[in-house]
Amino acid sequence: MLYTALIFGLISSLHCIGMCGPIAMMLPVSRNNPAEKVLQLFLYHAGRLTSYALLGLLFGILGRSLYLAGVQQNISIGVGILMITIALVPENVVAKYNFSKPIYKVISKVKSGLGRQFKRKTPDAFFTIGLFNGLLPCGLVYAALFGAIAMQNVGLGMLYMILYGVGTIPLMSAVVYIANFLSFPFRSKLQKIVPLVTVVIGLLFVLRGMGLDIPYLSPGTVHLFVQATANCHN
């Protein structure tokens, strides 16, 4: 199921263009030195991937704990249902409940730190901007973290989130170069594709957990258990 992380990241970047795109557009990248600009973008993405890897580590530990509890198939089904729910529930409805309120102070500090970094053009500033960017609340990142839990392995949880981040790189990089051509209405149209793909990936996780003995898509209960055990020893 690691391949779903890359696909999910690529499709999620359509959403990122609308949400995190303004951050990428505001990056204080070099306008006259193409090589330096590429390096600055690399550092920005390296910061984001570092955040995703750390989040994957934390949620991979959670997934590993649930695996040891013997509920591996239920995890996959639950993760799929949560992904589908995130895709179908309108963002304005989710916003009413303000799930991030308990950590509002932490998020506020992240945003403040992010703002300060935009005033600098040093290499570490670009890395830090990416680091903070990766920690900002985002429903699709939450969905990816559910995928990391479903990996039921710490290393695979980290890898899932890294691949998710890698999938967002192409479009998030393109934004920096073609920002003037991306109007808000156009970005809104692109975002309409995201829920559909999220639902498809959620369904894949549900099928995986059902153990229907379909090769690669929904392995049987025994095969699923053996595969997860093998992953734990790699």
C-alpha cells in the first residue's frame, strides 16, 4: 500500500496549491540565479519531508502498538473509513469543531516562526520554512497519517509519509515558477479532484482490511498477517 502514499501526495498537491500554495509563492527565492533558486526549493522541500518523516515516526509507533494488539485488519478498515469521511465532510463543517484548538498555542507559535523566516534568505531559513509548513494543520495530511498508522510498522510509517511528501513536490515546485498563471478560480477547480481520489484510496484501505483474498488488492487474512510480520522484521 506504499504506492498509495505517492499517488495521494501527488493528488493532494492540487489541494496544497490552494492552501499551502501561497506559502510557496511567497518564498524569498532568488530571482536572478536559477541554480540558487533550485537549491532554495530543495531545502524548502527537505524541511517539509523532515516534518512528514517525524510525524510518520510518531504515528508509525501508534500503528505498531495497534498491530501488537492484534487488530491489524480493523486498523486498515478504520483508516479507510476515516479517509473517506475526511474527503466527504465539507471543510467548513470540520472547521466548526476546531479539532486543532487543544494545540492552538503550538500552531500559533509555528505560524509566528514561519512569518519570521520569510524575512530571511539564508539556506537554513528555507529549510525552516519547509519544516514549519509541514506542521501546519491540514485535513489531507491527517488522512495520510491514518495511512501511516495502517502500515503497522514504524519504518514503513515514516516511509509512507516521506513518499506522501515526495508526491507533493512536483506541483508545489511548479507553483513557484508559474504563480502568475494560477488564478484562485483555477486552483479551486483543481481542488475538486482531491475528494474523489481520497475516497478511492480510502476504499483501497477498506478492501485491504477485508481480506477478500484478492492478490495485491485485498490479501487473505493469513497472507495479510504474514506480510505485516515480514515487514516488522525488515
